[in-house]
Amino acid sequence: MTSFNFDILNITEHRPWPMPSSPWVMTQTWNDLLFAHWPVAADVLRETIPRGFELDEFEGQAWVGIVPFYMTNVSPRGLPNLPWMSEFAELNVRTYVRVGGDPGVYFFSLDAANPVAVGVARTMFNLPYFSANMRVNERDGWIDYESRRSSAPAEFVARYRAIDDARPPVKGTLEHFLTERYCLFTVDSSFHACRVDIHHPPWPLQPAEAQITVNTMADAAGIHLPATAPVLHFSKRQDMVGWMIHRI
């Protein structure tokens, strides 16, 4: 496992707002990540997000993302990586919202191959994590990815790869809108809005191609994806730190 790159803490010029003054609490490294995005009608998505959350749109269009990747360096601040806790696959289903004027991510689901991590994330961060049977392999430059949720019919089977060089997204573009997000929003058990701030360098995005053979992840959230080719981006690696959840 490649060690965490703490130099990212000094790369801040790209951020839309300063990093929180409180100490960050965890590290993660996201590996072999695919952003697969589909346009979805805004009226449909507004019915699926909490009241008080404003659906964020790009030039009048709302988007849903399916994002598979493999995590390493998952660790609380000051603690070493643990073999049974610090590496596992994850797959999330997301859209984009604004709360208090700030843009962020709203997760419909997050599937992970580590039941302990699922329990911790559900308890500490009020996020809709689910345990899943997952397999990730790299073969001939392709990432073979399979995920099947343990508790419901939510599956994703695909292979994907980068097809060009990496570059950071340009502000004002769709790529920037879909990827450069520095907080996530959720609600607690009392349906009060909550926020988790994160930090990472600008995304090193590569154009990608994918062969998606099974994808019922959005259907499990009650969202029907259009029968159109998704917008695809790949990132080989992204290091991040995150802060503790707090009420807004």
C-alpha cells in the first residue's frame, strides 16, 4: 500500500473556501476511480433529496453519478493503517446540492466491502452505507469491478480504463462541476442538515471508456437513469483528508 501524501495539505489555492479551522480527523486514498454521470430530470431528483437542500444544476441540468473505486490509507488521524480496516472497495451513488449557498455532494448510497467500516460510517457520519460483496482487479490496463449489495438487489458490473492523459478540470466546465466538491451534506436522525468537509488537490482527471454490463445502483434509490451513454472520467489516485460531521 502506497503511503499517504501529506503534501496535499499545502495545496489549497484551488479551494472554493478555506479549510476548516478545526483539525481534520481522517485520511483516505481513492484509487482507480471512475466517475460515470447521467443527466436526470431535475423535477425527479428534487423529490429524492431532503427538504431544505437545493438541487445543484449545471446549465439547467441535474446529474446522477455512479462512482466505483478502491480505498487505501483509510485511517483516523494519528493511528496507523490496520490491514482489516484500511483497504476496501467502495461504490457510491450521488447527486449535487447546495446548502447555505455552498455546493456539495448528496449520497443516495455508499456500498463498501468492509462491514466494520459500514457500521462506523453509519454511526458516526449518518451516511447511507451498505455492505456489499465486491471484487476489483486490474487486467491489461482495464479495471474489472463487481459489486453486489448484501441486503438488496443493487448491483454494478463493469470494466473501465483511462484513454488519455490526466489534467485538472477547468473552472466553469461540466467536469469541474461534477468533481470539484469539498463537502458533503446529509441529515441526522432528527432530519437536521449536517455537513462533512473534505480536502484534496484538484482532481487529475482522464477521459475514460467503460463497458457497464450490470447497473441497478440508481434503481435501488428509486431513480431511473436514461438509456444514454454516461459522461466518463477516470482518476488513478486522489488523497484526501476529512473533518468530523457537524450540524449546520
